[in-house]
Amino acid sequence: MRNPLQEQLLKAGLVKKDKAAKIVRDQAKQRQGKAPVAADEEKVDARQLQAERAERDRAIVAERNAEARAKELRAQVRQIVEAKKIKRDGEVPYRFNDGDRITSVLVSEAQRAQLAAGTLAIVRQGDSFELLPRVAADQVHARVPELIALDHGRKEGDPAPVADDEDDFYKQFVVPDDLMW
């Protein structure tokens, strides 16, 4: 049973009978799902290529997100340092190790005592160093610990304190033990 269009093309002599029969057979094979094997391989290759591209795109997006997060953390640290830095108004040099170099900053006697006691910390800000109180130094250490140049109040390997100002606010709200979800 042929298509009326095929009948008209045969009568007009535009298509040969064997060519029309071949087309009908190909259409029947496609309907029955007996497509050529090469087309399946092409589809598999296309899917594999698409999966590789998607994986590469995910890796690129993850890398960009990590870079954006690091940039955001550095901006937060810069804001903390600018807002809470203590003015150095002394003439006494305070020397400390900065990696493999010995660096000095000029501080007052009171600031020198606070640095030794651990109530002040020295933070790297670009090419210079700034003095920060303990709370601000803990905030900086929680975000980017590499920027802390000297901190006698924290021992090596100590985790950063988790309590932030926001966490302190929520401590006043007690959650009952028998709370059912």
C-alpha cells in the first residue's frame, strides 16, 4: 500500500519503481527499530562527546566558583583589616618571622606587650603589616589563615574559633531536646 504522493510520482515518471520500493522498505525498518548500526555508533559517540563537554564545563564552573569565593574571602579580610586595624604609634621595633625572613614593625611599648601576650596579632595587608585585636584576628584566620603573620595567642595547629558575632546572637535561643522534625 503506497502513499498517494508516491503513486503520483510513479505515474508522472519522476521516480522509478525500485527506488520507491527501497524507500518504503527503509521507512518500514525505521518504524520497526531496525536502524543501521553505524547510526547507533554515531549517537553513542555524540553522547560521549556531549558528556565530556558537560564534565569539562562543570570543572570550569567549579574552578570559577572557587576563584570567586577566594576573591570574596580576601575582600572580606580587607574590610575587616581596614575597619579594625590599630594605629601603630610607637618607635620600638618589634621583630618577627615572616616566612623565611625576619621583619620588623614599629610599635609602642604597650602594643609590644599586647603582641607578646597574644591580645594583638600582626596581619599581612598587601606589602605592609597591620595590628589587629584578637577578635578581628580570629575572623581573619577563619577566612584566610595565610594572612596572619604573627599571632602569639594561637598555637600552631589550633583550629579557628567557630563562634562569630552572628553565632553569639543565636546562642540566646535555646532549642529543646525533644523537638520532633
